[in-house]
Amino acid sequence: MSFRERVPEYSRRIEKVLDRWLPAADKPPPRLHAAMRYAVLGGGKRLRPLLIYAAGETLGVPAERLDGPAAAVEMIHTYSLIHDDLPAMDNDDLRRGRPTCHKAFDVATAILAGDALQVLAFLILAEDPSMTVLPAARVEMIRSVAVASGSTGMAGGQAMDLAAAGKSLGLAELELMHIHKTGALIRASVLLAAQGLPGLAVEKRTALDRYAKCAGLAFQIRDDILDVEGETTALGKQSGADAALNKPTYPSVLGLEESHRRARDLHHAAVDALVPFGEAAEPLAWLSEYIVTRSN
Amino acid sequence: MSFRERVPEYSRRIEKVLDRWLPAADKPPPRLHAAMRYAVLGGGKRLRPLLIYAAGETLGVPAERLDGPAAAVEMIHTYSLIHDDLPAMDNDDLRRGRPTCHKAFDVATAILAGDALQVLAFLILAEDPSMTVLPAARVEMIRSVAVASGSTGMAGGQAMDLAAAGKSLGLAELELMHIHKTGALIRASVLLAAQGLPGLAVEKRTALDRYAKCAGLAFQIRDDILDVEGETTALGKQSGADAALNKPTYPSVLGLEESHRRARDLHHAAVDALVPFGEAAEPLAWLSEYIVTRSN
């Protein structure tokens, strides 16, 4: 059975895990908790959790040990979407096929829901009993997620994105922005599966990191392509949003054809990096293929 | 020498620690890092760090082991001020005697600066080498700060605060809001000093917690009183802001005189709680007195 056939099972799994960690919608303050649940449980590809579970299969780590990290990373990702969609940022009305959090609730509640989801991620990493790792490994995981999310990671990438609106960037600057904005958390996701495995050979850890870097960048190129080629209905968010905000993207810097080629090349490089794992890496190889062929 | 005389030394100490943890203002993305530095290094009473150092003196924990927790809590506190001041929240223009972060920069940068400060707090707790505690204690500290900051702590309190604008609350509801909004992080601050001390008697831990609860609530009552009685210049923020937003406060619910009495009573209860520590608790007793007599 290929990983692709197990995706629906993992998708159900992560929904349950996310639901369990989110406070009940009637727990005070109810509006905040309702907004957190609305944003997190409103669909989404769950790519980062899937990357964690896929890396876990490749490394032989049981899924229950990865539920916590998967939920934590998805909380961080969702908080970043809520804040990026705010009127002062990208001002998006549509996300995952539904009104954005600040449209469904209000701006203040959306800001707080993002804040509370970010901290929930660290709470999960600090207390999830199923992770069954030594406290030192738990600390290391918290550190990785913090670095990937902070001012020199995801939040920094969003700041670079805002600063780039209306400017023309070179390819190197564009890549730097995306390595921060989406690459850092994707990379951290893959590596989280390997933390708490002190016996893992350095060669394999390096291979995973190389895979994650390539797949992360390929993801963003595909995202930029879909913003041009995709339909709003399939995307679940407004297509053409980058152009409307006059944001530099891979298609605007490289052209569409070259962007497609670059995404493909990165996919091949990601798969090549997996050689040390042999056939056990099929889940990660499949996800890399999915990343560059997805339609939303 | 009393704790009061050591406050200037601790104030210099925490400024240095905060400065060291904040990314340099020219490190990319520079605007984000400048905003983080502006907000954190813009003065402030540093009450939470002082509570941590004072609790450390009471318990015999060296200050260098508490620099990390003190910085982490102040990062969280500052992020909450940045977000609470936003136009969609309390819409304040003045904070710590200067333009608020979104006035000095812009709303998007202020949102991201808050986000990045929150995650920096967890990074500090995860990696500060001076803390010299076992990884399990580090995890426990991260968990405490996460609980105190999240949707059932500080962020939840801010949501309750927003929901209360224009409503008339009873005393119990008002207290519940403040126990979340300011009480949770103050309580966590005091208890952080005691984490990593497995030998501490339960009686003393309970006493510290009781002190922290009383001092935290007294702090908020004093805050509400100052919003009525204080001058904008001394406060460093707009006085009368609560009334302008039609927010329920202790003076609006209890009247000014009764609010003063309640703050005093809580101060006495806080000091009474310190009995098990004897004279070693002078720093915490002094801070409690300061909390109910301060003019900003």
C-alpha cells in the first residue's frame, strides 16, 4: 500500500488530534475559542502534518509519537494564515473556501485567535504525553519550532513579503523571502520526526534536511504558479491575489514556464536526497510529487 | 540593604538581558527587528522580571539562573501590549510615554513584532544556557508560560476584556477577567523562580502562589485606579482610556474608595502569605507594597 492510499487515514487522524487539543467552543471565552476552532478545523491540506507522518514512516517512528508535533506545527501554520489574511496585511476575504477568520468573526478576535494558536503549539510540545521522548528532545523540538516561526523564520519571511510589495526583487531575494516565509516551518516539520532519535546517522539527518529544503521551496513556487493559473474555487482563496498586491512571485520574476521547470527540478532534487533511505522514503517522495502537481 | 535599593541594579540587568536576546536592528528583516527593539526597550516598569528576581532572592536562586525566565516573561508582556494597543483592539496611541508600536511603525509590522516576541519568549526558555536547570524543569517552565499566556490565560483575558466593553459586569466577572488578563502571567512569573527547585516544600510553593494571586489582582486594581486618578504624563499612556472605551473597571464597579481599600487588603493578604519565608521574603513584600502605591 502506497503512502497516497494512507493519506485519508492520516487526514482523519490529524483532524481528531487538532480537535482534541483545541479548547471546546463553549469554554470561556467562547468567542475566542470558537474563532480558534473555526480557523483550524476549516479544512486545509494538512501538508505539514503529512510531512511529519511521512518522515516518521521513513524513519520508523510510530504515528502516535508524532501527533503532538503534527498538531503543533499545524497550529503555528494556521495562526500565520489568520494574521497574514488581516486587513493590515494581505487583506484576504477567503481562505480554505470560507470567509477568513476576521471576516467570520472580527479583526480583534482574529488577532487574539492567532496569538492563542501560536502559544497552543508550544503548550502541545511541552505537555503531550504521547510524544514519549526525553525532556531534552522535547526542549530541542520546542527550540526548532521557535526558530522556524520567529523573526528570522516565518514571521521574518512575512515581514520581507510585506516589504517587497510593489518592488522588483531578484531571484536570490525572492528565494530568501520564501525560504523564511514557508520554507522554515516545512523544514522544521520534516526534521521534527527525526528529533528524539539520537541514533540517527548524520548522513540521514542531512539527507532529510536537504529533502525538506527542496520540497519547501518547490511548495512555494507551486503556490505562486497556482495564484496565476488556479481557479479561486479550487484554491479556496482568491486567485490572482499576489498580482493584485503587486507582489514579486516566481512567475513574475522567472516567467511561468521557467517556474514550472524550477519546481520540477526541486522535486527531483528532493527525491534524490532520499537515496540513503531506500524504499522506506516512498512517503516523502510521493509528498514531494504531490507538492509540485497539486491544484490547491 | 533593602530590595528597593537593589531595584536599579536589577533594572539595568534586565535591560541588558533583553537587549542581548533581541535580534540586532540591522539584521534582516530590519524593520521587524527595529520594531521589536523599539517596543521592548522602550522603558516600562519591568514588574514581572522584578517579581522573578525578588522571588529568586526569597528562595536563594541566583539571578543569572533567572535572567532567561525574566526576559521571556517580559517579551510575552510586551507582545501583549503591542497587540492590545492595535486599532482593532484598544486603539491606543501612547505607551510607555512614546507612540505605540503601530504608530511608530505600522499596523502590519506591529502585529508581526508581537508575534515574533511571543515566539522569542519560548526560544529563550528553550535555549538559555544560564538557566542551568534539568531539561524536565525547562519543559515545565515552558508549559507554565504557555498556559499563562494562552486562550485560558492572558489572551483569554484580553478576549473577555473586549467582550466586556459597554457591558456592566459584576465584581465576580470583573475579577475573573483580570485574573486571566494580568493575573495569570504575574502568577507564572513568581512561580517560575521556584521551578527547578524540586526540594521546595509544598507549603512554600503554595504560599508563593497565594502571594502571586493577591499581588496580581492588586496590580490590576491599582491599574484601574490610576486610569481614573493618574495623569497621562506620569502613566506614559492615555489616562481615562478605560472610561472612554466604556470598559468596566474596579472603580466603575466598586467606586474609588472601595477600590483603594480592596487593593490594600490584597496587599496585606499577599504579605501574610509570605510568613513561611520569614525575613527572606522582604523583596516580595516590598514589591507588593510598590504595586499598590505606584503612580504609573
